[in-house]
Amino acid sequence: MKKLTSEELKKLNTNKGLLAIVSKNPLNLERAVRYVNYQQKLKNLQVELIKLQTWAIEKNERIIILLEGRDAAGKGGAIRRMTERINPRHMRIVALPKPTDDERTQWYFQRYVAQFPKAGEIVFFDRSWYNRAVVEPVNGFCTSEEYQIFMNQVNDFERMILESGIRLVKIYMSISKKEQAKRFEDIANNPLKQWKMTPVDEAAQELWNDYTTYKKAMFSKTNTDISPWKIIKANRKTAARINAINHVLKSIPYDKTIQI
């Protein structure tokens, strides 16, 4: 282990630092320092998210932030860090269940449009209409024709979103096959997390290559100049959360001098 600097020792000699030391086993002071640094970065970025939201409310902005990625990639964790300090009355987290019988007869995008933000609101999609680009075809939840119709329509759909004045940020959390397996094992062994495991998750490792094929097709078709994807390496959760928030802040031209 490298020798810690006086500044790092000072960080560890705080309530957050001591908590970081004792909360992980085995003892790892370097990891504890990284966690304290992460907590400070996160706090600073959350202040900026409050500024962004305040600006959005004052300017009647409508913002959609969608997160996609493989199962266990950390989408929900990133969204929690983005939303835990902002005003809950002016934001929503949308994680839609499988479509109802009525929704299956509707235009595919219809149930997502129903969740779009009103003036002054930020909506976070924990998975989105891009289910039809990857999850549904891989698992046989849509037909080849339905998939092709989606791929033919999605860019025009997003162009209409943007032209209507809604701001759209698309983030893809990317993890390795080994890391996904490790996270699935953690979920399976943790009674507080076991509810997260679904039959789709259970098949994800076996279908890894199929997911990769459809993911590449999605990026090839939908990573457009007006609506680009931001791919974030997410094997380390803390770094991924910081990078995701940074991307949101850089993507939306909010007033950084606004008083909160």
C-alpha cells in the first residue's frame, strides 16, 4: 500500500472518513480515501443539479434524462444520486412495467409520451422506449416486424421531441460480462436485493452476445448528431455515477450563477 499524504490522512480523520474505513472489510485505506473523495465530488455535483432544476423551473424547461444499459449496470443507482437532493415535486422517475393488453394495441411510443415532462419538470427514465431496440428482440418480446418499425421510427420520434422544445439526454451504462456476473451473485446473496432479480436478468449472461449484437445496431442507428448517446464505463459504480451527472450538467445549458 502506498504511503498516504497528510491531506489524505486529514480526510480519513473525519466522520465520513472513519465511516468509509469501518464500512468495508478488509481494511483498505486507499479505497477509503477514494470513497471520501467520491462523496465530496458527489455533493458538489448535486449542488449543481439543484441549480439546474431551479433554472428549469424558472424557465419552464422540460427535460428528459434516460438511462439504458445491461441488467445490473447501475442505472438505478445513478438515478438515485441524481435525484436524492433535488426537489421531488418537480421531477419524476419512470420505470414502466411490461405493457398492458390495451397498451399492446397502441402505437409503441404512446405510453412513453404519456410520461413526458410538463413545464419546469425533469423526468428520469430507468429504461425507456429503447427496450424495443435491445431487451425485447433479444428475449422474444416483440416480432421482427415490430423491431424494424421501431428502428425506422425512433430517430424521427426523437427529432419531434427535440423540435417540441424538450431537452433529451441519453446515457448508456456499460459493464463487462465478468462484472455483471459478479453483481448478479451479490444480488442473489443479499436478501435486501433479491427482489431485483427477474427472469430476464437470469438469462442475461447466456444471452450476452445477442445483447451485444442488438446494442451495436442501436448505437449505429440512433447515435445521431441531434440526439447522441453518451456511453459511460460503469464497472466502478462511483466513477460511473460521477461521470453520468457530469454529462447531464454539460448537456443542459443551465445558469450556473443562479441563486439557490
